[in-house]
Amino acid sequence: MRVLTITNMYPDGKRSFFGSFVRDRVEALRRLGVEMDVWISDAALDGKSAYIRHLPSLWRLLRRERFDVLHCEHTWSMLQLAAVRPRKAPPSVFTIHEAEALYQGGSQEAEGLLRRLVYQKGLKLRALRAADRVVCVNRNLAPAVGFHGPFEVIQPGVDLDRFRPIEQAEARSRLNLDQHAAIAFFPATPSRRLQKGTPLYEEARQLLGPKVEWLVGGDIPFDDMPLYINAADVIVQTSRFEASPMVAKEALACNRPLVSTDVGDVRELFGQTPGVFLTTQDARDVAAKIELALAEGADGLDGRARVIELGLGLDDVAARYLELYEELIRERRAA
């Protein structure tokens, strides 16, 4: 079986986080014996016109090479495929990750024309209708943009070998952190103020004052993330909207307490899990939940067991996609 992943997000040397969940699933499928090719159209590197300028490259690839399944990872990727797809092309899968589909505010809050277009639900609906099979990482994504066709729900998987419990003293020693401080970790990139709720984090941080030390994301190498998670006493997510946030799975896979706004599928998946503290969009509530998480500590927590129980390990998720690919291929051959 040969699968082409069409994506606008994939890690490189400078951006180890960017689309890491796509890369990890590609590698997991390769371990299952699937021949995985990746075609990347990255507007962040190549400019906003890349989605148009790169179309001839995709057109040539689809006519030169033979694939069994075409798997798109973003609205732009699916629209690119729809623009150049041969008449007898292999079946397509579109996995929609885009949390902004769940955002109740207006696109005018986004910075830049391209970001505003990303918030337009009509484009997402068009992409969903163009796919042969739709996968949502959150069951509410497709309905949120007016799509009423069938879809499957498959959350992104977490690499349980990478994100695993490490002794806190060891993690802090390797990062040269105070062994006795109360440390909270805000892993988001602060510049993503709209989605990641940076103002809410900043206000909660101010309320807590100097009794809590903070680690902040943005430029942490992806391979170092398990160290930062394990070094912290609590992981804090203040997002205004998410789909299926990786930080929740990664924190729990390391058996660390999580304070999170009630976004995405966090309540659905982990709302009753010990060590998970859901908050409103009120900074006083966030600060209070951080204090509660610090007071209760991490002893006895086993969020990792919940992640495994839900089949959210990377290999389990890859196996579900493999089943989906095989089903699509059988349907195409039967037709």
C-alpha cells in the first residue's frame, strides 16, 4: 500500500513542533509497513501564494506516481488536491484538525488576510465535501461548519515512548531548574494570543505572583518537551478554542497535573480523570485551579492509563488509519 500525505505542516530543523503530530503518524504508519510519501506546501516558508504556485508540482506528482490513497491534512491541502486531482485519482481522506472551526468569534480578530481566510467556514465546508472520506479529530468540527455527511472521529495520537514519566528531580536537574520551586508550565507559543488565550494566562500569572515560577513555550525544541512537562508541577492551557489539544494528552502521558480551559475534547476525554482541573475563561478561576493542582500534587496520578485506555497511543491511532485506508481501497476495487 502506498499513501501520499498532502500537508501544509511538517516539522523541519527550525520548527520542530510544526505539524509534529502529522510526522509522528506518518512514521507510525511506516512502522506498520505502509509506504508513506509526503508532499508539503508550506506558506509559512514559501509565502502566501505558495498554495497556488505549488499546484503544478502536485499535478505532476499525481500523474507521474501511483498511490492507493491520498490523505490531506488541512483545508488548504484538500482544496489543492481538488484543484488538480485526476479524474481517475485514488480515494481521498481529509483529516480536519482546525480548531478555529469551533471558534464563536469573528474572523476579523485574526491577524492577516490568510489567517482570516482560515477562519472562513465556507472554505472548510467545500474541502470536506471534496473528500471521499472525512476524519475529524473532534466530533464537533464537521457540524460546526455545516457539513452533514458521514465522518469518523480519530483523535491525534501521542508518542508514549517520547512522552513518559521522568523523575521530576532528574528533569529539573537536566534543565538547571530549582528543585524546590513551585513550577507551572505554559507550553503554548505566547504570540498566538487569540487561540492560546495568552491574555488569560498573563492575568492568572499576575494573580499568583512570585509564589509560582513559570516555564513558557514558544522556542522549546520538541524533543525537550517531555523534560519540561516532567519538570513542572502543573501544565497550564488557557486556550480560547482547541480541537483535540496535544498538550492534554502529553501532560497526562507523563502523569502530570493539567489545568485547562474547557476547550476541545478535554472534558469529553479527561474531564473525570484525577489531576485534570477544568476552568472557565476567568483568570481568577485559572489561578485558583493552579493553586489546587499544586496543593494536591502529582503523587498517585495515572493519567497515562487513561490515555492508553482511550487508544490514544500513536501506534493505536496509526492502526485505525491503516484500517481506514484498507477499507477505502476495498471499496474502490469493488466499485
